[in-house]
Amino acid sequence: MTDDQILLGLALTVVLATGSQILASKLRLPALIILLPVGFAAGALTDVVNPDKLLGSTFSALVSLSVGVILYDAGLGLDLRKLTGHTRGIVGRLLVYGVLLTSLVVMSVAPAMFDMPLRVAAMVGVILVVSGPTVVGPLLDFVRPTDKVRRILIWEGTLTDPIGGILGALTFHAIATTGRVDIGRGYQLGQFGISLAVGLVGGAVGTALLWFTLRTLRLGETLGTLAQLATVIAVSAGCDIVRDDTGLIAAIVTGLAVANIRGFDMPARRPFFETLVQLIIGLLFVSISSTVTPASLVPVLLPSLALIAVLVLVVRPLVAFAATARSGLTRGERGFIGWMDPRGIVAAATASAFSASLVDRGIGGAAKILPVTFLVIVGTVLLYSLTAAPMAGRLGVVKPAGRRILLVGGGPWVVDLGRALRSAGLDVLMWAGLDEERERIKEEGIDLAKGDLLATAINPGARLEGVTAVFLATDDDDFNALASVVMQDNVEGPVYRVGPPHDSHGVVAPYTGGDILFGRSLVRHVLAERYERGARFVVQPASAPLPAEHETLFVVRADHRLDPVTERERTVPQEGDTVVLLGSVPTEAGR
């Protein structure tokens, strides 16, 4: 290819990867549903979007390092403190039963379905045992199942990737060197143990390097992020040089260590890594799917659909039923776990690498590995994307539709505001620092957060689960301002604060950004003064006439979404909404 063609191919790949993810976000679909067909179409319609031509033999190595970065980032999101009791046992059994049953069933049916040798069917079987956080996570974000179910599926999806990668490498070497899958005399088990040891050593080295760079040298955010990226790439590459595909273990072990060892204090949000991982995922899926040709899909299309049916309707339910037996999970939770096992990036990456190598070695039927894997990925992602939400609703494992609001403050007007929001149908949680304020909240019957909740919320390594919006309304304007900045990345939704007095000379409050509640006229001290003079909060349907001398503070949508009136935006009520007003004169509706 000429330089111009290479530049065009690289640019087009990046544009397609980014554009597909933007489109998927707007359509509220998992990105894979758009990325895979876009990459496939680009490969079929153009000659420039082809990683083999653009990158040549380096493509396989780049894929391995890229997957290592993805798994490191996934490891950073795994908190071992939450993997306790029954959850740990369920995840362990899902991994063991899933790997064994999936590989054995595929190995048994694939030779007849796809007219391929047993050794190639074994390769397909170990490739399809993986799932992955890059596809499970977005699906669960869309469905919003209960925390327990989400935790189990995320752990399983993350940990199964390195296991599947190593098994794939061992099976590949057995086929490439002996022409068969050698499982006698414990040979493969010993080889697996060696690979695991190499990966663990690499993870330990990576953890030590990051401790030195992040804790001893105390690098800032930019250099610290670069140090993480360089460390993960270095240990992944080093382990892969020593033994194939052990870099995946090193990467995820390093991420787990950094996330769980006290002293690292990694932030809950990592904008650079999140952006990098999103880009890598898009590039890999577009690139890999572009190597699949229409001619290679036609012969395996119908058998692949049958294989998907076997995996979805037989294998996964059996694995989930056995793994969750006597686990304390409800029938709905067990059923949903049995209906969630999509394939993702590691399956595509290993299929791309191993298929090409086996074809070069003249192994019969190896050319079918990639198209079969491609169709299984597309089929499972599409099926689960369309059915996961209705299935979760039918099984009763979806989080309540209402939003949980964290209201910080314990003044009389703040507590009364919490009561009003609760009467509007919202799930309200309050926190206050002083004992008398906490007693006032308890007397109103509003849920009172634990005393250490705010310390947890402003911890850079914490993630305040279940809270969809925070409203800071304490009597300390500087505290409200600082907390609004620090908490922004640690909650699922927005963080708001009441405005400081216009002539405030506080240390922080007048100079920080963030969305200010209720506009410039209703700042904190004005709200408190008006409440003392008798003003009260009124909750009424948006269709009712607005009482005189009342101002709209919040609009509660029909789906229980809360839209506050802010300094930046005036919220417009719609038919079916509920409004929370502040009235200058006490009314019967206010109490």
C-alpha cells in the first residue's frame, strides 16, 4: 500500500470507530451492535480498512497489548471487598463450570455443524468461553439490574477473559506442534500452571513499578497516567515474550492490586484511561471485523445460528443453575444470570490471531474459526441487547424506577425540602454532620445516611452507588463548593449546590464552578430567611395553576426523574409532571 492509502486507512478506521460509538450512544445501544457491522462493511467495500495490509505482522502484537490495557482498566474497577461470601463462590463456580461446559459442548457439536476437525473445534470451544467487561458492562448499564447481580456478572466477565486467553494459547500450541489436543498425563494442566505463574509474577512486577511511580515519586495526574500506561504495556509485553498470552493475566492482576491495595487511592473516574479504552475497543472491533469477508460467512451462517441457540438456551442456563444452587439468590436473580453471556473483544482478538496462524500452518478448517466467532459475537450481543431489559423486568431484578436523591444539610428548611421531595415520589436520603440536625431528620422519618457516608463520597477512590443526584445545602458555603467539585466524579448523576450570598467573601464558594440551584435570587441565606418568615414547600401537579407568590424549584417528571431549576437552565414542566414550589405564604398544601 502507498503512504496515502495507509494514511486514509488509519484515518478512516479511527473515524468509523469513533462515529459508531457516538451513534450507539445516541441510540442507547451497546457499541458492538454498530461497530461490528460497520467494520464488516468497511472491509467488504474498501481495500484500505484492513489491518493486515495497514500493519502487517505487527497487528497481532498490537491487539495483545491493547487487550492488556483494557483488562488493566477493568481490573481497576474490581473491589475485592465486595467479592465476599456467596458472591465469591458464585463467581468461582460460574468460571469453572462455564469454561468446562462451554468448551466441551462446542468441541462436541462443532465438528458435525461446521465440518471441521476435532482439534479445530477445540480451538473454537476455548475461544468462546470468554465474555468480557467491554460488552457486559454497557449491557448492564442499560438494564440497571440489582447491585448483587451486576457485581457477579462483571466479575465473571472480567476474570474469564485471561482464563480464556491462556486456554486458547495452550490449545493453539498443542494443535500447531502436535496436530492434536494433548490432554494426557496432566500435560496441559501443568502448562496452564506455568502460564498462571508467569502472569502472577508479571502482575507483581507491575504493581511494584506503579507503587514506585505513583506513591514514591508522587507523580501528578498526567505523568501518573502515563506511568500506568507504560507499566501495563511493559509487563504485558514482557510476559507475552516469556510465554504467550500471559500478559493478560499480568495486566488484570496489576489492575486488581492497584484497586485494592491501600495507599494507591486511585480515583473512581479516570478520564484519560476511559477515553483510551473506548478508542481501543472501537479500533479493535472495526479492524478485526473488517478482516471477515462475506464469502467466509455464508457457509457457516446457519450452523452458527444453531450454535448460538445451543449456547444461549442450553449451556448458559445449565451453568448458571449449577453455579447458583443454594447460593441465597432469588429465582429471578438466578434466571437473569442464566440469560447473560455475550461474547466480546477477547474472543474476537484470539480468534483473529489463532485462526490466521493455523491457516498459515495448513490446518484444515482453521479458516472457519474467525467467521464462526464473528457470528457468535454478533448474535449473542444482538440477542442479549434486545432481550436483557425485558427479561430483567419480567424476572424482577431491575432497580426501582425512582431516583435516589442525596440531600446534604440539616437546617429546618433543608429537612422540610427533603420531606417535600419524598412526598413527590422520590427516594430521599439525607446526611448531616451535627447530632441535632440528624435527630431532626430522624423525626421527619427520612432515611438518614451513615455518619461516614460523606467521607466515603469525597474519597477519590470511592464510588457512591445508588445515588443519582446530590444536593448540597449546608450552612457552610465553602463546604458546599468544595464538596460539589470533589463529589462530581464519585456519583452516578449530577451534583448541585445552593448559591452563596452575592456579597460573599468565602475562601472558595464565590470562585468555583458547578451548577447553582434555584438561580441568583434564591441563594442559601434567602431560602433560610423566607422559611423562617413562614414560606413553605408545596408539591402539586404541573397542570394545576401556579399559586400567587410561589416559585418553581423542582420538576419531577412522570418517570420520577428530577429536574431542578438552576442558574443555567429554567426547567419547563410538562403534562403529567409534578412541581415542587416555594410559597411565600403558608398554605394547607404546604404541610
